[in-house]
Amino acid sequence: MNLASRKTDEAVGERRVRVVVAERNPLVISALREMLECDGRFELVSAVQSGKQFLELAAEAEFDVAVIGWKLADMDGADILAEVQDRKLGVRITVFSNDHDIGILKQCVRLGAQGYCFQFDDPPIIFETILAVAHGRICIPYIDINKVNDTPLAQLTVRERELLAVLSDGWTNLQIATRTGISENTVKYHLKNLYDKLDVRNRAMAVALYASEKRRNSKSPIG
């Protein structure tokens, strides 16, 4: 443990851990409030339901750790983590997810979340995660670090990436066929393979995923 982390440990250890909760579901907020208030180690400073409200609190930084849901009323967790990094707010965040999707966990790691736990975890696990993050440590469920940057687009070939890029530019099947010198049926064949790899059903979903990945990568500190 470095000197800064040790000082943080000592400062937090002298008082209750100040927690901010950001979650769109009022029932989850109520449950967290009751859990935290029944445990003498924590003080719930504030509970909000929108990303905008949370970012306003984060700018003040008058808490030790934030517990945020993956989906808020106006933003998702990835957007919030990216904004925290862009604004250099320096707050410690634990993501409190109700989805056992490894892709979400990977995004959180890439975007700098210090903690991650599930809403269906036992209270002691949730408490220990919050405490670890409050004391300057990282508490993330096991994940193969070599696969952190894996995304649906990572499995595509160069040609498939080029195809996805022109789809996002609005090219029709006929335009793709004309400009690449292949038949429309061949274009449809390649598109079907592309959709299968991305686990999407149509062009709109593929383009939406491509746009989302580009946005995430532009904000992520790991390319």
C-alpha cells in the first residue's frame, strides 16, 4: 500500500464511510438505505436517480465512495464513468449491477470503476466492496485481464469492419455491391455473417452497436 492509500485508510477509518447512491429504482435505493443505515460503518449522504444529479454531487466530492446502478434515469454507467474521467472528478465509484453480463463488467474495468458488485450479492459482499473502494483499493470480481478489451467488434475481420463502417455511413446493399464489385447476394451473405458475429438481427442494430463501440472507445483510457 502506498503512502496516499495509507493516509486515505486512516482518514476513513476514523469515521463512518460517507456513501452516495445513484440508482433509478426507488425500491433499490430504499433497500440500500436500510442496509447501510443498519450497519454502523456507513453514512448515507445522498441518494439520487439521475446521472446529472450524481455528477453535480461528484463535483463537490463530499463523500468517500459512490454506489451507482448501471442504468440511471438519464444515463448509463458507462456514460457516468466516462464523464467522471473527462472532468477529472477523482471520486471513487462502485457499480451496483443487476445484470450478470460480463460485457458490462469489462466496460467498467476499462472506464476506471474501482468496485463492482451485484444487486443479488449477499450484504457482506456489498459492504466489503464499498469499504475496500472507500479505503483506496480496487474490488472487482475475477475477470481475465487479457480479455478486458474484448468487444463484439474485436472478433470481426478487417473486411467485416470495413463493411460495418460503410453501413454506418448509410450505404445500401446496391451501393456496396456496385462499389466493391460483388453481387447483391454476396453482400447479403456477408451481412448475415456479420450480424451473426455481432449477435444482432438487422442493419440498424449493427450500426447502433458500431456507434456505441466508437463512442466508448473514444472515452476509454484503454484503446
